[in-house]
Amino acid sequence: AEARRALLDAGVVAEVLDGQVYSFRVFTEEFCEMLMKEIHHFYGSKLPARRPNSMNNYGIILNDIGLETLVFALQDAVIQPLAAIFFPEEGGELESHHSFTIRYRGGEDTHLDVHTDDSDITFNVNIFGDYTGAPLVFCGINGEPDHRQFKTAYQHRL
């Protein structure tokens, strides 16, 4: 609890939704640009790509394009320590990941329904830049009376 309070008080992490959703800066602009270039290079290669899930038709699984080592390093150095602090029960020991990109454009994946991620911890990162519209919407907890009821909307920033 002390580490959690220290990160919040120092402004390193911001609480978005009552002990459930947090926001913090994780990558530099330069790193985001390099990662986007890798993703664009993969798209330009025309190599086949498995889609990340049943809802998103546009995106790639990072392990499939050679980024598994990078994602595990991110998990070990950043996600695991923060997950253990903010979600001690669910995030105490992260052993795997399903890391992928999604792409949103007009006319693509036009209806993404309310859903619950099949994960202990969900870590969303915007690597594309600041934009407006299409916020990430959070609803009540699955199995609770407020399930599927709007709680807050978060506008991703780079």
C-alpha cells in the first residue's frame, strides 16, 4: 500500500477508475516511432498475419513478428512490478502475455461490443500519437450489478 500511495502521490501513476484502472507514461516518443516503423514494415512485407482476437480484424500479434523478447522484457521490468503493487492478487505473478496491436480507421472494425478481457492484467498502450475520439470505455465489473453500466471513458495519449 505504501508503494502504491508513493507512485500516486508523486504523479508517476494516475488513478483513472477507483482501484481498477491506472494511467502512466511508459515509452518515449522515439521508441513509439521505432515500434510503429517495425509494424509498418511488417504490413509492407505482405506476410500473412494471424489476427489478435475475434473482434479485431486489423492488427498483429507482436510475438509473430519477432518482438516476443521485447515484450517479455517489458513485462518483467515494468508491467510485473506495477501489477504486483496495484493488483497484488491478480498481478502477483505474470507468466505469459498475449501482446498485439490493433488498428482503428474509419470503416474498419466499426462495432466493438462491450467485453471482458480474458486476462489477469490488461495493459493498453497508445503508440500512435495523441488523438481525439474513440475513447477506451470502462463499465462495471463482470458479475456485479453494475456490469455493462458506464463508469468512465479514458482518452489515450501517446
